[in-house]
Amino acid sequence: MINPVRPDEYEYYPPLEWITSMFECGGKVNQGVTYKSWFEAMGIRHVSVDFDPRWADFTDDLRHPLWDKHGTFDCVADIGTAEHVDGQAGFWENIHNLTKVGGYYVGQHPAPNSDSWWWHGNHYPTEEFYESFCELNGWQIEKMGRGLAPPNENLYVLMRRVKDKPFTMPDESLIYFNRMRRR
């Protein structure tokens, strides 16, 4: 089976030999192959949530608590989903509580500026958002950077949950709100 994960995204995943379980926000598909099927073929227990049941196990609302239903995971992947979710606090509380202490979050979103992905999604986490999220919630940034070029520039992050702290939502003004899409 081919690896469907795009190279620009793949470089932000933690080493897969460290991962036995993964929660995927959104059901990613590339070259006709779901990310889910590829990770499962490697023996990783994988749970995915998407509004479209063709691409995921569940159609749960990512704004509402999911950790009691699904448990915790070694890795939570959010490759292009957060920008579509209104009610950001609930979404990020799920990221925090679905990730085991010692586990990882990998994220890819449109870069927070008006030149990139202006037609796509509303909520673009900024570098400052991720830094604040880590400080407030006992996480650390392993790697963060930008890739591709406008109009398709992305922000990528790999974070690790290092402490067992209750969730605190960073200031939502640190999430760029895409006003361009409203045109």
C-alpha cells in the first residue's frame, strides 16, 4: 500500500514506531487511500472522526467531549480540520484530553494570514496560539514551521504532552479568524 500522507505533513509526525494508537480529526484521503487504512496496515489502532461517514469511523462533533467515549491515544492528528470547527475551545479541549501524557499532537492548518487559503475555513491557529497552549496545558513544541507558498502556505506543528494538567483554553484572539472567506 502506498503512503498517502503528503511529504510536507509526514515530516511532522512523530516516529511511527512510538505510536500504537492514533486519533484522527477528520478523515484524510490522498491518492484514493485513507490515512486510516495506511496507519492500520502498520498495526496502529486508529480512530477517525469526520462529518462524512465515508472517511471515518464516527461522525462525532469535535466540539463536544470525546475522551470518555474513545479513550486516550499516543498520537492525535489534525491535518486540516481545526480551521473548519466553530467552537474552538471544545475542539482544543478534545485535543488535550484525547492525548495521553507522553503522547503527541501533529497539526497542519492554513498559515494564519490573509494571503493563504483565504477561501478555506475560518479558524487558523497561530504560532503564538500553540506556544500559549503548551505553556498553559503542560505540553512542549517538538517542531513547528511553515511550508508551501501562498496561496497554499501551511503552518505545521508537532507537540508532546509532558504533564498531566487540566485543560485551559488560550486566548482565542491567538487564532486568526479568516474574514476573507466571508466575501
